Amino acid sequence: MPRKVQTLTPEKQLEIKTKIVQRLVKEVTYYHKEVKENEEKLAKMKADNADFHDIKKFQEVLDESNMMIPDSQTRLKKSVDELSTFLSETNTDTMAESEWLRIAKDFVTEHSSS
């Protein structure tokens, strides 16, 4: 039996889009932190004259983490742009008291230029 198509209210759409941006901000922050920690570990491994193969493998791990940053930032920018477009195209007057509206506007202001 086919699923019923559920129409989402603008408030629910706002909440979903805002939570997506929220998650991606955390993801970008996490990858930056991970890269910094891995760079420190790699430097320590080199200073301790660790096995060449261990250093090489850990360098690969660091390179993978570095590759994730631009991808995450691209997805964050796309989501912020979608949220910004949604806010400009939707009548937000009915959501004036909404906490999600305040959070969404903060995210758009903070991350629109990133």
C-alpha cells in the first residue's frame, strides 16, 4: 500500500532545515578539531621516531580528515543557502514567536558568508 504524502507545515519545514544546518555546523567543527588533534599526534609520532609505516598510515588518516572539511563546508553552505531562501520566500509573520525562527535567522546571519 503506498504511503500517504504528508504535507509539512512551514513551521515544521523551518525546524527541519534549521536542524540540518545545526548538525552540519557541528560536523564542520568536529572535522576541524579532528584535523588539529591528528596533526599533533602525527608530529608526536615523528618526534618519537615511530615506525615509518605507522607514520605513513597515520598521514593517510590525516589526509582523509582534511578532505572531509571542504565537503562538509560545501554542504553547510548549501544548507544555509536553502534555509535563507526558505526564510525569504515564506511568510514568517505567523512564526514570530518561534524559537526555531530565531535560531534559523542566527544561523543564516552567522554562516551566510562562509
